[in-house]
Amino acid sequence: MRALISVSDKTGIVDFAKSLEKLGVEIISTGGTAQKLKEADVKVIGISEVTGFPECLDGRVKTLHPNIHAGLLAMRGNKEHMSQLDELNIEPIDLVVVNLYPFKETILKEGVTLEDAIENIDIGGPTMLRSAAKNYQDVTVVVDPEDYKKVITELSSDSDISLDTKFYLCNKVFSHTAHYDTLIADYMRKKRGDESYPETLSLTFQKVQDLRYGENPHQKAAFYKQITDTKGTLTEAVQLHGKPLSFNNINDTNGALELLKEFNEPTVVACKHANPCGVGSAENVYEAYMKAYNSDPVSIFGGIVVSNEEIDAKTAEEINKIYVEIVVAPDYTEDALQILKQKKNIRVLQLSNIKMKAPLGAYDLKKVSGGLLIQDIDHVLLQDDEKLDVVTERQPSEKEMKDMLFTWKIVKYAKSNGIAIGKDKQSLGVGPGQVNRIWACQQAIDHAKDSLGEEVLQGAALASDAFFPFADCVEEAAKAGITCIIQPGGSIRDQESIDACNRHNIAMVFTGMRHFKH
């Protein structure tokens, strides 16, 4: 048996090669791998001895030779193939151990140049992997050091590798090379500054963990992360306490984090089923948490709490008074962490770059049966906050304008149809995901009354993620005591809503843009 070993990641390669050598396997190797094996007293046949041609072009050409690829691609059960190998004096290669130039690690470095990236595009490695994997019935191909033990175990017990294992390793190779090529294509497209959507789209992600189940216990699930631009995302969070996150935990926490990133001052967001149920901003995290909690103390139970500031002991004590699934913050004081750890079932996560927003050019993906919807992430809060259009006779006060903008941030992350009501940097009620807007409006008003009392709605702001098709939401707002409304505008019945606002002395602002979220 002959093996060809050429690896960039040399983890475990010396021990693996020594085990192969003990089993009587001849080893062919190249460049730095050959040098490392020789230093460990492993007998190595140089690649040039096999090809009859020197490595050249600074090592760019080593294995791209018929003596290598004929030895890999010859089908052992095909008499003509084997006869041709004899005629050409080419020996078969039975085992290929290759992993590729570190392209991913290179492009993730700060300040990497295009030239550096290009030099780390492997050519010979993927070619050998694909040749060997295509002929998997006769050639064993290993791309992952984690599989060394499996190969040695089978060779030691059976003097061969089972067809099932060969097929498993073959599949792993094509997944690996597809991932590798997708990274290269994506990097090149971004380097060109190409913001268009390509005719064919390949995406690649790396598994973070298997999940116990999906949205429901009968569904299998896993959590993957994209390769680049993950700072500030849940994939970078460090879990400090609690059992592993579930599918729903991850989805709901992501919804909370998206909203949190709209705020720069100390803010706490509470979410349930990826919808905001309480939002508070204040001078410190404790006051922000109390605002978020008091805005809906019923819905926050069993929900997600995220903060853009360090959690202190006083805040942790308040959090511990109820059951919450997850707390996420950039840091915790030592006392706060110990307080939160007193509860067995809470998950405590630290996300250092929690305020970092998704980079421009990031995608929002939605899987549909038989296809994929892809769009830019909704980065923009307002097209131009200097051109908000006051469409009513009454101008909003400075305070009302601040309340409207605060509430506009919240409704952006409520599922459509969505209505949010807020005042004094506190959400008062959120009506998300209704099939008509008046129901969402009524729900938000009722939530505010139930949690904080009817009087809290006096002078409050209401935000709608899309235009009012009728004036009914304005009438409900007026009855509740709401004095200002922010909405996109654009309905053919806009004038009816404007007239209703004027009758009730409500100030209304059009943003000129909507924030549907489905």
C-alpha cells in the first residue's frame, strides 16, 4: 500500500505516519510535510522521485503530474487501466492524506492583502482530493485529522478500509472542497466590491453545535455560523452558566440582540418568541431593566433579557426574582454572576462586542420550500431623520419627537403587522404579528393598560411598522390618550388618518419608509 501525505495542518500527522509505517505502508510526501516526517525518522519518498520532475514555481507545482493522478484515478477492477499503469511504469496510490492551504485563516487576519489571500489558494491539494474521492472504491482519502484514528484502527484490524468508511471519507472531501471554493468565491466577490446578487449562489457555514431538537421535539436541528463578520453576533457569545441553548433560545435571543443594537445608551430589551415585550433605556442598567420589566411583567416571564451594559449585582437580584431563560450582556460583575448562577435553569451568556452591528453587505436569509429568499439586512432606521414629514396641523414637541423615535426603533423589530407604544424611554405596549393593524393597535393599548394602568398612555407615542389603511388606529389611539404617531405613510387613505389626527389634536409624522418583518 502506498500513501501520499501533504498537509498544511500538521496536527497528529507524525503519529499517524509512524502508525502507517508500522503497518508496512510506503509514504510519499511533499515540501514541509516531508521535512517534518523526516525529522521524526519516518521514511519518506519525495514527490519528485515519483513524478520525475522537480517541485517548481516556489512550490506552486508539486503534485500536478500524470504519475500522481493516474495512480489515484486508475480503477483497480478495470484491466485496461491497470495495464496502462504497467506500461507507463506508474504505481497506484491507495491512501491520500491532504488538507489545504489555510485560506480561511488567512482572510480572517487583520490587514490581509489580496496577494496574501491568493497565495493561500490551494491548487494541487483540491485536485488530489477530488481525484482520490472520485475513485473512493479503490482509494482512501483523508482530509480531517479527526479521522486518522478511524483509518488506523481499520487498517490494523482488517488490513484494509471498509467501503462504507471510504464512502464516508469521500463525502467529507467533497463537502470540504465545496466549502473551500465557496470561501474563495465569496472573498473575491467582496474584494471586487460587487454588491449584486450572483446568478448562482453558494453559501458556506461552520457548525457551532448540534441541538437537542428544533422548534419542536420531533425536529432535528443544528446551529451554524458564517465564516466571516461574526463579531457582535450570538455565535461569538461565551456561555458562563446553564444548559446548552435550544433552537428557540437561539432564534429568540437573536431577535432581542437585533433590537438592542439600535440603542447606544444603557438599554435592556426583553423578548418573547423573538418579539420585544419590554424595552427600557436609562442612565444605568438597573433603571433600564426595571423599565423593561415593568412594561410587561407577565410576558417577560420565561423570556430573554439582553443588556448593552455590564450587569451589576443589584440588577442581577431583580432578574432572579422571576424566571428568565437567558441573560446576555457584554460583562457581569463577579457578584452579579454569582447571583445569577444561583438559578440552575438560567443561561448566562457574555457577548463582548454586543453593540457591534452587522456589517454592510450582510445578508438576511429566509428558507422557503424549494428555494431561498435573500435580502440585505434592514440596516436603516430612517432614510433621513432631517426630513421627517409632519403631516398634521400640530407640530410634535421635542419630547414627543424623542418618544416617537424611541418607539420607532421598537416597532422595527416587532413582527408585522406591528404596533408599539412608548414614552420616556420605555415601551408601554407592543402588538406584534397580527393579521390586521387595528388588532395590533388594540393589543398594544391593552398591554399598556394591563401592565402600567390607563393613565400611562396619556401623552404617549405610537409607532406603526407600515402605513394605516384606515383611520381606525388613530381613533383607538385618541381614545387611549396617545398624542403623537409615527408611521411610514403612503396609503391612498392617508388623508383620512391625517384628518382624524387633526380632529383629536394628535401630531403625526411620516417617515417615508416601512419596516415589515415577517
